Amino acid sequence: MAFFRGFACRGTDTVFPTLGEESTVDVLDNHEVFLKEKANVIMWAKLYRKELFDGVRMPVGLYNEDDWTAWKLYYKAKTIVVTSQTLYYYTVNPNSTMARLGKKPDLRYVNAYDERIGFFVGTGEKDLEHCSRLQLCKALVLTYCHKQLGTEERRDVKAKFDECWSELRRSPYISSQYKT
């Protein structure tokens, strides 16, 4: 096993939700994890083999550094195990870096997806390119709906979505549920 991903549970420093007993386990390869939409970009709540980080570093000075890094680890891993069992307890900290951002989206995450998409274009893996474009489109929709986004930023987000979606409309790798 090269990579293990469990689910996380958010709580406060004194209260955590009650957890259920049932869980599922999926064993995937580095293509299936993307194709089955299990490639969660969040870095925490996972166990990694040390070797996966050979040549992979998180960028310094950027928010959303997970977007730049997690996909590379999924791609390098031969086997990814995903469980629905909650194995990580996350304490919500109102003084954390993410909480202090004021919740306005940092649009530089789009550059991380451009890097990822460009990588898969370069490898000729159209299936992974299209899965990455779909994930970007989902993120752009959420960003577009954000209350603190300015008019020009909203226009840029829509233009990026339109550019990305034009590639996906006829994609054989994307479920028809997204195309209706």
C-alpha cells in the first residue's frame, strides 16, 4: 500500500460528533482514484509513504498549497486505499490561517489546476486531463457563487469555467450527469 486516505471529522476543542460504526474500503490505482472522483485535494487525513514526497514539495507562501501537491502524490502512488471510516479529528480553530483569510477565495488555486491539467496534457492521459478539468469546473462554480467575489473576479472565474467546460462537453470520460 502506498497511500491511505480516511475521512476526517470536524469538531470544536470540546465537542466531536458521534460516529457511526459502518465503513467502506476501496483499493484503487493511481488512475481509478481520479476517474472515480476519490482524489481529494486536502493533504490532511491521509497516511503517505515517505517515498511519495521524493521530488514533491509543497509551495511556500501560497494558500491552497494542497491543490498544488495532493494530485502529484495520488499520481505517484501505485495503490491508494480509501476508507469512509473517520480516522482524523479536526479541531476548528477560529484563529487559524484559513479562518483569518476572511473567507474570500484566493484565485491562485486556478494556477495549480492549470499546472495539473498541463501535466496530463503532456503525458497524453486525456482521461486524467478531463477529470482534472471537471474538478476545476466544480471549484470554479463554488468560487463564482462566493459573496465576497468582485465583479471582475467573477468575470474571470466565468471565463475560466467556459474555457474548461468547452473541453468537457463531448468528453467520453465525464459522466453524462454533469452534461445535462
